[in-house]
Amino acid sequence: MRKTLYPDSRSPIKNAFYTLFMAFYNMLVKEDLSPCDNNRLFENLKNLQSKIKMSTHYTNIEDRKKNIALTEGLIRGTFVKKEPSSLNHGAGLALDFENSIRRSKIETPRYEFKQGFLRLSDDRKYDKELESQIIHTICAMANIGPDSEGYIYIGVADKEKDAERIKILDGIEPMNISNHFVVGVEREAIILGISVENYCRKVLSIIQESKLSKDLKIAVLTKIDIIDYKGLTVIRICVPKQDELSYCGEDIYIRQYNNTVKLETAKEILAVNKIFEQR
């Protein structure tokens, strides 16, 4: 920390540390923000000690307030609002959606992005396997722990090559947010010959007809949002916090980084179950 806040000196950095602590307290606790770009955060904090105003014994309250405000200004661009409980709240919808994508870079297991159900081959065949993948991922996200939610977005590509392919196939201009590409689901609805509303209902029916644990299924079905992002429709599936281990039929799935994995042994299942029992 010293090398970041005051790299050219061996002097104490308590003034800079206090200022940084209070700035973090204000943003993390009072404003409910969360860091989304650690590299840029540390870059913006370089040599903070030389930027803040110093006073004898650091007792001037006004100087402290100014230093805290200055520090907040330096790092505010590297923070985003924490994931809201629901995206259905009007004008702030687009910003919340963008923030959610940015957060996915540092909380990877909690997020999954799918460009859609149609393969990007010339025949645009419907990918039936993706239905199972989404159900398994819902189960896996529910098993991250009793204090964690998960989010699946349909209509967002997480690979640039996929976005470029969609641009060629469907004639839309993907929108880049932190190397995730909003492509929407309208293009697939057109190919399938259905309305966007019926496309969304199809997603609901996939979950409704699944073998997910009853409580989990009900919770997820009440937490599906339709996001209109600059004219493109994105479906968000929220996986709410669960109090106990979730199943898909007789199987249990977990998240390992950004992968969904089925547990194969009783020992693995017991280990995951302990996460919920220790609450």
C-alpha cells in the first residue's frame, strides 16, 4: 500500500491511509458502491499522499473533508452500484444493466451470458442443449452459497468473434460494454417467426418445465426481467439466494469460475451442503 500511496518516500502514510479509509467507507457503506476495476483503482491512487492537503497533526476538519472528497473523485470512476434486487425501476434501468456487466469481471461465477438460442452457423439451428445448460447454471448459481445471487443474461455475447458473426448474420450493431456485446433477442424472434413477448414466454416455459428444486424454480420465475437497452431487448434471469442445497432432478451442480459442473461424489455434495448448514 505504501508503494502505491507514496512510492518515493519511506515516511509514514497515516494521513493518506486515513483519507483513503474514509473515502472507501463513504462509497462502500454509505453509497452502497462496489469496485469494478481494481487495476485502474490502484493506478488512480498512485502518490495520493502528495495530492492531499496536509496540516499540522492533520487536525483541520475542513482539510480532512476536502482530502476525502478529492480521493473519492479520483476513484469514483472505478466503482459501480451494487447489483439491485430488481431491474424493474424505470430510468435507472440502463445504468444498472451496464453496472451489472462491469461487475461480472470481478464476480465471474455469479454471471453467465448467452447470445441466444440459435447457433451462429449458416443454418441458424435452434440449440436445444442450451436449454439444459441454462437450467443447470441456475442450479449451480443457487449453490454458490446462501448469501449469493446469480444472474444469467440472454441477448449478450461474451466473445467478440460471436458479436462479429451476429453482425454479419443478423445485420445489427453490437454494443460493447466492458468486452461484453449487447445483441438483443429481437433478431432471433424474427428468425423463429414469433414476437419478442412469445420469445420471453418460451424462456419462462423452459424454467417452468424443468426439474429444478420446487422452491428454486418458483423463486426464479418471479425474478425474470425484460431489459430494453437502447432499443435491444435483453432477458435477465435472477437466481435468488437459497437457504438450502438445490437440485436439478437427482443431480447437483456448482459453479467453478465461469463453468457449470455436476457433482459426482457424495464427498463433494457434503462439502457444498456444509456451506448452507454453517449459515
